[in-house]
Amino acid sequence: MTATLAILVGTCLGVNGGAVIASQAPTRSDLDSELAVMRADLAGIRRAQGEAWLTDQRAAEVRALVSDVLADSSTRTQCAESGSTLMSGYAADRGFYLGTTDGEHTARIFGFMQVRFVWNQGYDASERDPSSNSVWGAEVRRAQLFATGNLAGPSLTWLIGVAFGATQDPVDFQSVRVDPASVDDPAPAISYLNVTKHFGSGWYAQVGNIFTPFTYESHLFCTAETQMGECSMLEWLFTAGFTTGVSLGYDGDAIHWQCCYGDQIGTAPSPWNSTSNQTLAFASRVNWKLCGNWEQYAYESSFRGQEFGAFLGAGVRWQNGRADNPAATDGTNPLGFTGDATFMFGGANILVQGVWVDQWASRHEAAWGGLLQGGFFLADSLEAFGNWNIASTDGTQQCATVGMNWYADKRALKVTALVIAPVDGGQPALTSAVLPPQGLGGGSNPNNNMSLSLQIQAAF
């Protein structure tokens, strides 16, 4: 009895004890199952949170889309009468633009201004303040505004330019040659004023006020694209300026060529019956790209990162003057030639240029000039440059320039500091009229030692 009872008790304890031990110490299979359930729950929570975040993003995008649709709807409503829609905006390489979405009619506005401080040191106190040989001051060197666009499709374009400055620019220098005093206080004037028809395959025709294709810098659109922020002395002395007439041109992969016929070169705009008309007045220039691309040729500087480029240029001008044409502006029958070579090394550049004309400023003698210019980037936004000019017009003169440019952008903001100094003192009165715009003293006896100029250029 006692033995039987002991067996029953032991059996019961063994069964119950096994149950208790099992509940307190689960097997590995049980743990794996429970972990899998927890992982599934966590994944579900994450999915729920992600869907909520995506829902917020979609809501924000929908709100932005609705705003765009409403704005576009407003624009379409405003232009409903014309049957077209407008687009507008601003781009660094285009300026402010406005046009129809079909591209048939567009307009954009862009421009630049240059403000500078000039300090000039001379050696003849008789023409200056008796207490000092130095003079200085600040001025708005240039302010130019342009508007361009197309009419009835991209093949017909128009261009208008208005220029203002403290002193005349090279394109107006014909009048300065007649009256040197007119270099001061010029009135705002129209520069570009033309319509261009593009025929395809690079060919185009132009009519109106045309920048005469001749010198090296005449291929640049404006002075904002020059290396020094100012035209060279050769451009001042030998530029063909603008002419009123017609032009035919070709822009190909390797060749850019333009030829124009019009009124007396350098006196545009002028009426047809003025004394500035010519029987014949021609000018032409060709640019030959040996390597590189045309975009880098739009600036005198060669920026880092650009490929190597080499360009050759040549120009010719000739006009058959009648007896009533002003003899004081380059003579009655001036013939001129110019040639140049440009090398761009992707951070450095070299320019060599020469000019010869058979008459200059009503003199029946030949005149000539030469230019050597170059620059290199010390850093991505810091450029050092220098040039040397020599010209023989109504006397031989030489000058040298050294300076530095700091760029916030190729066009948006540029700060230029330069020093210019005559190498010799042979600066006759007529030629000296080109000196003040470059920062030197003018007058009948300029007597310059050197001049320091600090200029800020802002473009949009």
C-alpha cells in the first residue's frame, strides 16, 4: 500500500514538474517562432509610417501642382484674346525673357554697366592743380541696354541697343576725330538697330544699324566681353564703328564670315541724303576656327576648363568717297586691312593683332598699329593680364597695361584693377582724345606718367 502510494505520488510529481519546466524554459523552436512574429509586427509598423510620409509628400506635390495649374490658367486667361500663351523668366545666359509658348514671338532684355574709380599721375603741374600732379575721380564708364527677340518664328530676329557712358566709345570715335572735345559728355545713343533673316545652313542677311565687321574686337558683341573691361587702343584708333546698310553673313562650323555695304563707315545712323553717304562703302571680316568652339571665342579671356582653341581673323574696309563727304573722318577714300591670331589654352590666352590704313583722319598718309595681349588664371576666379600697344597715326605712341580680374561669374560680376602707362611721350592732340576713356589724362599735352583704374562690371 505504502509502495503503491509512493509510486503514484512520484508519477504525479514527474508529470506536473515536467509541465512547469516546459512553461518556464521554452524550446529553440518556440523562440524562433516568437521572434518571427515580432519581426513581422515591426515591418508592418514601418510600412505604415512610410505610407504616411509618402502621403504627406504626395499632398505637398499636389498642392504645388495645383498652384502651377492655377498660375498657368491665369496666364491663359490673360492671353485668351490673342489665342496664345506666354512664358517668362530669367536665365544667366539669356537675361529676362518673354515669349509665346509656340516660340513664334519672343523678346528678352539684357545689359551691363561699368562703374570705375580712376587715379592719374602726371608730370606737368601747369595743366593740373598747382599743389599736386595727381587727379582722381569716379564715373559711370558705360551703361548699355539691349532688347532682342524674334518675329513670326525663330528665323526672323530683331535687335535694339542703347548706350550711355561718361566718354565716347570707339564706335563713336569718328566724330571725335573731327572734334576732339566731343569725347566728353556724350549723349545716350542708339547702337544696334537691325533686323536679321536666317536662311538656314548658317546663312543670314541683316539690314539696319550694323556693327561694321573689321577689327578683332568687332566680333565681340559688347565691351563687357573684353579682357580688360575696356577696348584696346587699336580699337579706339582704327575701329570701323557702325554703319547703316545691309549685311550678308555665314556662320559655319569652321568659318564665320560677314560683309556689309552702307553709308560712310563709322557715321551711322545717318539719313540717306546727308553728306556722310558714300557711292560705295564696304567692310568684311572672316574668322577661321582652327580648333576649339565658337562659344569660347565670344570672350577675350580663356577660362579654366575650356578646351584649346586657335582662331585666325582678317578684315578689310574700303569706300569710294564723293566730293561732299567729310574728309575729316578717315579721308575720302580710306582702304584698310587688319589681321589677328588668337590662342586659348583653357586658363590662358594670347592675342596678336595688326592694322594698316592708307588714310587716317584726313591725312594723305598711311597709319598702322600693333597689339600684343595675354592673360592667365591664377585661380578659378582670378586672372592676371597685360598688353602692349603701338600706333603711328599723327605721331607714334606706345602704352603698356597690366592688371587683374576677379570674376563672380563670367558675366554677372567682374572686378578689374589695372595700371596703364605710356611707354613714350609722343601723344599728339588728336590721338590723345582716346586716352581719357582708358583712364589716362587727355588734352593738348597729356603728360601722363601712369594711371590706376578700379572698375566694377555688373551684367544681367
